[in-house]
Amino acid sequence: MNNTLHLFNPDHDLALANGDENFISPKSARAFTADLSCLPIWYAEPEGVVLAEMLEQQWFDEMQGLFPQLGSLSIESQPDFSKLNQVHPWGWDAAVRKGLQALGASDMLLPDAWQLGQIRRLSHRSMAVEAMKFLHKEEALSALMPPPAQLLSAGEVEAFASQHAGVVFKAPWSGSGKGLSWARGKVSKSLLGWCRKVAEKQGCVVGEEAYDKVQDFAMEFHCSGKKVSFAGYSLFTADNGVYKCNELMSNEAISGFLTHQWIPEQQLLMVQKRLLAFIDTQIAPFYNGFLGVDMFVFEDGGGFRFHPCVEINLRMTMGCVARIFYDRFVSPQKTGRFYIDYFPAKGALLSDHLQRQSSFPLRVNNGLITQGYLSLVPVGAESHYRARVEIIDN
């Protein structure tokens, strides 16, 4: 039996950037973690364990009644690590390793310092640069945009910005829209100061031309036993790098949507093939788990092109969650959306939750959603964050 512990630690990107096992996430990140702690039930193995407070048990019992495919999955606040053979956090970093040790996890279940170092190295944005270079070696992909530059000094930042109408500068370790700064024309003193500070702390700043984006998407992969497999497509919406929602559609529907109007099918498949080859040699020997490669379609001279490797997220992603959720829990041919919500006012989220339950009631047939609203986490009076799905009857 594969007894695996899953836990939600969305502050992983911040912890990686900090690089300290004693890292303490901001208050907002801790609230996000607490409110969405049950999210892993939707992608965990049926016999696994999810680390969450037991007060969520009543809600979880209701979910198991609706969705028999959840199997014997359990939620526990104090797991018995002697009965576990694997631990799968949202992402590995020194801080989550220390936290699991404090809960009683043995070193056999946790990555050692060398493995954590490899994960941090592979999470650096320079890996996306290397992947772009690898893609360019394929003649059929030589027309793709050049790899983004790695900028090491303030002088290089200004020179790079002067070459393009708009640019974006990225901290090497960052995520969820953080660590990004845009510029058009002359670079401001404050932006130069930010770039200098990032380069001093993280080794460089990655600079890239800003494109006229029309659609975000991603390819999701899974590494196991030093091998990689393609896990599916993710079609999502982000605002200045901040995740908003995912479309809930089949892989075939997403591929068809992209290739019908924007991307030649053979080009998309070639990128997938080449990324599999890159991940197989550069990442899979050092990493087990899901990873996502973010991409986007952009307008260029009246036509459309696509950026095949904006960044590589070496962790579980919301796109992976949406992909797995659709394939496991949504009736085929149905479509919908997966959202992450935030309500700052106390009680506002609960009010919205009750209103959606009333106006868009959930319909489930043989464990598959055919229509309606479902919160993927319990919602109470103190909740501020939610993951939800809404399935339309098309």
C-alpha cells in the first residue's frame, strides 16, 4: 500500500527565495495555507493521508459520500509517520523539511541537504533559459523567440531595456507574481535599485522582452524514478503573473483550442517532445513530483506566436490540481472553471459560499460532477481564501 502524506505549503516559492530553514512566511501566506489545507484531497492517492486540522472531518466525510473515488483517503493533524512511506508537500524546501521533522518525520522520508540544494538549483529561473536554448537546437523550433538574457549588473539592465519597447525583469527565485518588475523606455532609479538588490542576493536578474500576451497555458509533467512523463495541459488566466483561474476542460479540448487559432499542432507537439527530453536529462535525475512549464500565446505583427518556456515551476501547481480534478471528478464533455478567491472582510466568503450553493446547486452522478458549484475546501466564518469549481451544463 502506498501510504503517502500530502501537505499544502504554498509559501514554497517564498521559502526557496529566502533559502533559510528558519523562514517564517508572512501572515497572509499563513492564512492562505490554513484555509486551503484540505486542497490536496483532490489530487492525493485514494489511500493517502492529507495533513489538515481534524475539525475539517465533517466536511471531508461529506465529500467522501459524494465522491467514492476518494477511497480510504484520510485527513490527520498528527500523522503517524511510521505508517508512511512517502511525503509529498506542495514543494520541497529547507523550511518545510524542518517543519516535518518537528512533527516527527524521520530522515528517511525527507530529502537531505544535497537533494534540497539540487531542487533549489533547478528552481532557479536560469533553468527556463537553459530549456529555451535546448528548444532552439531543434531546427523545427529555430523560429522561436531567443532565450531571455541573464543580467548581472545595473549597466546591463539599462542596456537590455533600451533594446526593447517593454521589458520584464525577474528575480531568479520567485513565484505567484512576486519578483517581477516591468519597464518601458528608461529604467527608473527605484527599478535599478531593485535589480541591484536582487542580483546581490540571488546572483543575477533575468530580463525578457515584454510581449502582448493573449492566452496563458502550461504543460504539466511528472518525474518519478529518474524518468519523466507528460501529465497534461493547463489553460489558465493570470494578471501580471498572479494566478486567477484555470479552465476545466479535457486535454484534447485544450490542445484543440490552442491549435485551432494560434499554434500549429506539430509545433506544439515538438515543444512537448523536446521538453520531455530536457527534463529527462536535466531535472528527473534529481527530482520526484509534478512540475509545470508556463507558456503563453502572444500577438506579433498582426499574427500570433507562442512562448514555450516562460518559467519552470518545480512543485505542484494549480494547473496540475485543475488537470487532475477534471480528469477524476468531472463528467466527460462537461466544462467549467477552477478559481482561487480572496475575501478580505470577515464573513464575506461564507456569505458568498452560501449564495453560490443556493443559486448554482451541485449535481453529482456516480461520483462525477455534471453541474454546479463546489468549494474544494471547507468554508467558515473565519475563512478568507477558497478554491472553488463551477461546472456548466453544456
